Amino acid sequence: MEQTVNIISRQQWGAATPKQKKSLEGPAQRVVIHHTAFQSCKGLAECKEQLLSIQRLHMKERHFDDIGYNFLIGGDGSVFEGRGWGVMGAHTQGYNSVSLGIAFMGNFNNDTPSKEEILSGKQLLMSGVLQGFIRPEFVLNGHRDLGATQCPGENLYAALSQLRS
């Protein structure tokens, strides 16, 4: 399997400048999987407005420094840079300083993740390990494992083991 993944940059999707950036305390010890709970989208043209909307929600209503997630994955497997590698996110209270947050774009209480989304998630994790941003022995969690939430939805939660295989 190819171990690199094409990441659509913040600049490409028109991200606002973060208020500030804090670094993770070394390589991520865990990766937390989320869903956006919005409608699924595919590719830059379709996902751009949703990415901007999520960033606005996080920065203006939740008073985060930036979009909360490190990366987001669209329905066709497109990977979008959120905060990026090595940056502390705002996605899982109590775990942000030691984890990366990856959000799959869609509502996975209703939808099932596509094989393209799963493959991109696997490639992103592999790439993070190979580049030293994620510990090789990282723990993979669904958001619900670490907080009182339905996130990442039933169908994505059921598919988490496929991201490690």
C-alpha cells in the first residue's frame, strides 16, 4: 500500500489564519476519530464551503484558535489539512495535548464510510507514523471512547478496526 497521502492544504481550501498555534508534546500518543455530523462531501469544490463553515463555527462560536481537527477526510477520500501535523487540536477535551484529531466529513450515524475514506485514513496514519508525528504504538479511539458523545457515529465507529489493519 502507498504510504503517502495527498493532503489538500489550508491555503487551497481558503482557511483563515489561526489565532495562535500550540505544538503537541512530541509525537501523538493517540489518534481520535470524529465525524463532522454534517452532510458528506467529495473533493475540494464540494467540501470547501463546509470546511470554512466548520472553521467559522469553531473559531467564532466555540472560541477555538482554529478549526478543531488536525485533518478532515471527504467522502471520496480527499484529505484536508486542518491544524496539521504536530499542532495541538481542540477536538477531545483532556486529550488534545497528546493526540491528533481526524474528522471524517459526514454523519456516520446515517452513512457508511466509503472504501476511499478508509484507505485515506489508513494512509494518513501510516504517513504520520513514518514521518514521526504519530508514535508507532499509538492508540486509536473513537471520540465516544473518551467523552459522552455519539461521535464518530455508529457506522464509522464500527469501521475503526479497518484503519489499523
